[in-house]
Amino acid sequence: MTELKLPEELEEQAILHALGILDPENRQAFMVRLQGESDLLRQAVRAYRETTGALADAVAPVMPPSPLRERLLSRIDEQSDIQLDVTDSARVLSETPALLGESRERLSQEGGSFFSRLRSCWTASSNFLRTLVIRSVTSERVRYWKAKVALQQPTKGLTFIRASEGTWRGIAPGVMAKVLSFDPASRRATSLLRFAPGTSYAPHRHTEAEELLVLEGGCSIAGREMTVGDYHRAEAGTEHHETSTDDGCLLLVISSPQNEMLQ
């Protein structure tokens, strides 16, 4: 059976995996599923990785100034006593005192140059703040990411053509057409026809049924005036001797590309 959408829990794990913060107890099971037969899961992980990679590349690395060391260590001590009121951050707060304590003790015991210790301190604090921010992401942000991935996932059987997409081609003086689709079963194409003001289309005979819907402006078909929202159908074998417009119009047309021109 073809997968259409990842379960919400699995998609959230894909986000955390791409960010590198998936819990160890879930990581192994997730990796097993990632190596399985789910193309949809692999596509989601790939898209999330590309997104997080783009965000990371957008920020240039900066070496912290030397006086920052003592201020940073002091700030870390203060953070252990602060109760942060951030949505969904309870788990992070419960881990904070131990993490900060271990980081400070490790920094005080490590040898090496001053800059080496400073870089370690900076990394520990950056990781903590990064984790705090990521885990406090709102549900709106998660929905945004899901929508972004959905745009990159295949939509088999679904066709979308934006107004800015497609190609307009001239089919008669003052008449432009943009083909949207073709149905081999009915041998009919769905197209947009744009008539410039004061133009007309040559008389023709329909090899298949033709349907028209006026989207903009107005026109005259077989002696009938039509305006926005009006619909017309011509059965196979019928003829149109007069299709014209004074002010210009836009039509949605379903017709055969094999219509017989009478002139």
C-alpha cells in the first residue's frame, strides 16, 4: 500500500533526528525504520536535513572575545537557579543543573591552553542554549516544517499548475492558449484561452464535445452574449461560426485538439 503521510510521532522523530537531538532510547529504533522500506520517511529526513543545513550555513562562526570566559562561567552558574517559563521545556529544565554542573567541573579540570578551555566552555553553553530553543519550538513552527516537506514530497496522481506556470502559445491572431491537461480517454484537452479585445476565432466543427466557461470579460458564441460565470457546451459534430469578443475575455475550454477548421 502506498504511503501518503507519515504518522505525526514518526515525523516529529524525523525532525529531531535531522537536528541531532533525538533521544538515545528512540534513536536506535528510528535508525532501523530509516533503513527499512519507507521511502516517505527517507524523503522527510532528507528534506529536514537540507532545511537545518541551510539554517546552519546562514550563520557565520564567530570566535568569542577573551573576557567572555569568566562572564560565561558566572552566567552558567546563575542559569542553574533560574526557572524558565518556556512552552514544552520542562524536560530540558530538569536536566539543566546536572548538565551545567558537569560542564563546569570538566572545564575546571581540563588542561591545555586558555583558548582551548574557552572553546569548550563556549561549545557547552551553545549546545545547552541550542537544545533549549529547539525544544521550545511552538506547534506553529512544527506545522510550518511539515508543510515545507510536503511540498517536496511526490504527489502521484495530482496535478498543480500555478498561474505563473505553463506556456502561452498563439493559436490565432489575438488568441493565446495555455494547455493545462490532456485526457487520452476522452481525447479532449483542458486549456485556457485568452482573447484580446476586438478579436475572433475562426469557424470550426467539433470532433468531440466542447465545453466553455467564461472566467473574465465577455464574448459572443453562436450569437449568444456570455459573461463571467456563463457556461456553454457544444456536442460533437456541431459547428461554431462566430466566436468573438469586443473587450477581451479569458475562457476555460475543454475541447478536442482535432477540431476541423471550416476556413
